[in-house]
Amino acid sequence: MKRVGMLVVLLALVLAGSMPALAVGKLRVATDATFPPFEYVDEKTREMDGFDIDIIKEIGKRLGMTVEIVNTAWDGLLPGLKTGKYDLVISGMTITDERVMAVDFSDPYFATGQVILVRAGTTDVKEPSDLKGKIVAVQIGTTGQFAAEKIQGLKRIDTYDTTPAAFMALKMRKADAVVTDEMVAREEQQANPGQLQLVGRPFTVEYYGIAVNKGNTQLLRQINRALAQMKADGTYDAIYDKWFGDK
Ligand code: ARG
């Protein structure tokens, strides 16, 4: 009898909205884990890790849901979301006008921009227009590609399935520069001391958002509420410092 009474009280509290929902279900998350420090597979643990991974795990915790993260190729993320394979995508994904036509985005959770990464010792590239006549490597279907396409007179844009593959082309001298998101370029520069250098300042303004299917307003609202709480109570800052404190 006592236990039933407890349950009734709990249920009343949940219904009144004064308590977070109890653990109901699973949040199926997709990410392209080739984008450190946002999402990558840790070589030692074989687990996915990164800023986005920490953010989505914390959101899941606050929603009372288990988080299942699937590592998927970049070009499969939004199609998989559309067909209902995943509930959301978190993948360092920039909120763009084009994508907003296909999916709904959470409030922005990270500000960034495109930068140019070249080999150390490259002296003739100071800004985007200096890439005239050069080969630029990008990850296909990213804002890096879209930004490169706006630069006049490139010799060529070479597209790769992943950002690390574009970095490899640069290191192997198959490309003269990579255009990619600032923190990812910084991470690669740090991982290759003395080999690579970032040029100038970011030349675009972009914001990452978490993508959900159009019309999934309930999930979107829950995500935005969790994000706002995390920003207000210092959890967001702690995760930020963990991944970007040294940058
Ligand atoms: N921010 C860029 C975009 O949205 C690149 C994101 C790439 N993310 C990844 N996990 N590979 O187009």
C-alpha cells in the first residue's frame, strides 16, 4: 500500500512537470567520429569521445534517457535521420540555410568559422584570396567545401570522405591547403608539431547545432532546455574547458 502511494506521488510530480521525466527510452544518436576534438574514436579504448560526445551524454542524462551513439559516415547522417534510424545528429554540424530546409536545429551550442591550414614554411598564403592557383583539400559536403567554392581562381578543390583524409593529402603534398573548422584545424596542427600552420583568422562565422527531424518539436524543446540549463549551471563551461582549455 505504501509503495503504491509513493508511485502515485511520483507520478503526480512528473505530471506536474516539477520533476525530470524518469528514464524512458533511448536516444539514438548519429555522428561522424572522424572530427577531433568534437567526435573521434579513442585509439586505446576504442570508444567514441570528444566535446560533442560529452555534450550529448549530458543532455541524455538530463532527459533521463540512455544514449546510444552510432558512428556513421558524414554523408549518411542526415539521410539516416530522415528515415528514422536516428533521433538526432550531433557532429560539429553547422546550421546552414540549406540544411534548415531539411532538418530542425537546436539552439547553437558552439561558435566557429573556417580556417586555412597549410604546411609549415608556406609563406605565400595569408588569406583566402592567396589560394589562387592552388589545390585545396576539403571534406565533401561540409562548409569547408562550400567556403572553398566561393574563393576565386583555385586550381582545384579535392574532396575527401573525411577531414583526416584531407589533412593527409596536405601532408603528402597532394594539396596545398585544407579548409576546415577552426578547432579541428588547431587540433591537427597540435598533433603535428612544426609540420602544419594555421593561416590568419577564421573567415566565416558558423554555429553548430544538434539536428532532429522536422516536426520533432518535443525532442527539440527538451534538448534546448537541457542546453540552457547546462549553460546556466556551469556544466557547459566545464565541458568546454575540458576540450578547449589549452586553445
Ligand atoms: N562544420 C562543418 C559542416 O557542418 C563540418 C562538420 C564535419 N563534421 C564531422 N563530424 N565530420 O559542414
